[in-house]
Amino acid sequence: MLMRGKMKALFLAFSLFALTLTACSAGSGTDSGKVTLTWWDTMTTDGSVTAINNIISEYEQAHPNVKIKRTYVSSSDIKNKLLLGSIGNQGPDIVWIDSADHQTFAAAGILADITSEVKAWGQADQYYDGPWSSTVYDGKNYGVPVGSNNLALFYNNELFDEAGIKPPTNWDELKEDAKLLTKKNVYGFAVSAVKTEEGTFQFLPFLLQAGSDVPDFDSQGTLDAVNLYDYMAKNNYMSREVITQKQSDTATQFAAGKVAMMVNGTWQIPFLQKEGKVSWGVVPLPKGKTGATVLGGENWAISSASKHKDAAFDVIRFANEPDRLKKLLQTNGRLPSRKDLLQDPFWQKDPQMKVFADAMEVAKARAYGPDYAGISEAIQTMLQQVLTGQASPEQAVQTAAGKIKPLAP
């Protein structure tokens, strides 16, 4: 009885906490007769926050009957807060979520179906298939892309010049260049293989390049991709510490000249331009059997609990007008998901950004269904086992494939 009482008390406390939290953030209230919308996003940089606040201010000026309350929520917290919000059938009207999580939240009923609103808007065909696919689940639309990023190969110009070599274009050249560039206090190559989504995100391009994909994970292509990681680590061309290094950690090492080549994304460009101690360039990821990269980025969505769905979508539509969206994306190292906007000179004339912009034609979203979190965890564990020597590539792939098969779409 005592244990049952404690469990009941804990449940009640959790429920009260969830309801209190979501009541504070729900978009159901009014302020002096105005419609009050709540907005959650994960942006922290000064430029991004300013751009967001400008969008909100412009919308409020154009729509005096609407008040938008913006709340910053960290990337690590936003998933839990959305889940908590769903308990009380409340949540933010407008929310930015990672594109990789979109289908999971849609399947859980946390996001509003906006298929009819998107159809009436008539702008869907302006978006690339990759980012747009992440907003669709079971044939219905649950969001609109904010902006995208993808992965490419950053390289140290000075180290390449010293070695008398050019950036690699395929895996064989990547291996050879990593060997030639590795020396005292410098690793030739680096990825992030940390046991989080970052590790999965960085591995998926190699999986695709090898001719494999999540639905056919138990294949030679998967083994080839894992063997590439194993080769780099076994030969000390890549530090085994990559299992604990986030993408930002890799960028810091690259900026300090301790890594000659790294896999990383568009969002690192502002950091390297400001903090980098080396001359650097960007090229497409070296090809395996084919060229490939993977999409990151955020999407707009509306909580299924929103009592002001029409107003919330009108804000999204307003924010996605090309000139307004351009100003926002330029502040945070993102690429437009819109085809027309990506042709802007800002992304086409900058030689580094253009590499990522051109890759949008073939970039694949992590749109692997509502069980993607379990798929990602299996991939992370596989990489950790191989890079720590706990399992051979063959054993680790087989184990991961057994976990992924029932979860894959």
C-alpha cells in the first residue's frame, strides 16, 4: 500500500508539473481581446534571435489583433516539453522541431494535420523533395521546412599544400589523403561518432554512398561504410576519441589545426570564419559507389492542441515569404529549403556555401518513420562497438540490423 501510494503521488506530481508547464505555454489565451499565440524555437545566436523577433514584430504590426509570445527552448529539452504538453492536450501554437523528429511527433498525434492549409497555400512545389518529405507522414502534411543544412568535407588548405595533394573525390583518395596528412599532433580525418543523433547523422551519408540505406541495413554497403570508419581508426588516421566528440568539438579541433579533414555542416561556417586559425575550404563528401549527403535542419509545425490553428498557419506563411525567410536563414548558417530562394547570390556566389547549396538536389532527409529514434540508437551503438573494439564490423552490423529491421519503414 505504501509503495502504491508513493507511485500515485509521483504520478500526480508529474501530471501537475506537466499541466502547469503547458498551461503557461498553451496558445489558448487572450490578452485584452487579442489572439495570443505561443511560439517555441531553439535559436540562440544574436542574429537569429534578432531575425525571429523582427518577424514577430512585423506580423504583430500587420495584425494588431494577434500577440505572439516567443519562448526559447533548448534542443535537448524541446522533445520532452512537447511530450509533456501533449499530456494536458496543450502545447505551443507554433514550434520549430528537428526535421528528423517530425514524423515521430506526427505519428504520436502531437502535431496538427495542416494538409488542407498547405494545399490552399499552394507553395509546396517550391520546396526540395528532401526537406519536404520530412514534414509528411502517412500521406498527410504536418509542417513546413524552416531551413536546411547538410554535410560536406572541410579541409585545411595549408596542410594540403604542404603534402602536395588535392581534396579527395572518392573513398580511395580519402583514405590516401588521410594517411599523408596524419602526423604528430594532427589527425588526417575526423567525424563525430558520439552516441547521440549527431553520430547517426554523420554516418548516414557514408551508408548511402555505399549503396545501402536504413530499410536494407543488413547489406554489404553498410559493412563497407562501417569498415571505412574502422580503417581510419585502426590506422590512427582518425582519433578513437571521435566516439565522445560532438560536431562542435570536431570543428574546434579543425579550427585549431589539429585535424586536416572533417565532416561537418553549414552551421560551422560562421564559427570558422570568426574563430578559425587556419585557411580552409569545403568540397562535396567523397563518393563511394555514389555521391550522397544527409539533411539536417528545422521545420515549422503547429501543436495539435492549438486553438488558433488558422492564425498559427498564417504566421508560418508570413514568415516563409522569401525576402523575410532569407534574412532569417542568413543569420544561422542554414540553407533555404525553397528552390527559388536557394538561387539567391548569397548562397550561389559564396564558394563554400555553394557546395552545400548544390548538394540540396540530392540530399536525403532522415524520414524513416515514427520509430527513427530506435533506429538511430542502434546505429550509434554499432559505431561505438566498432570504434572501441568491442565488436568486429561484421558482428556490429549484424546486431544493429537485427534491431533496425522491425523498426524500419
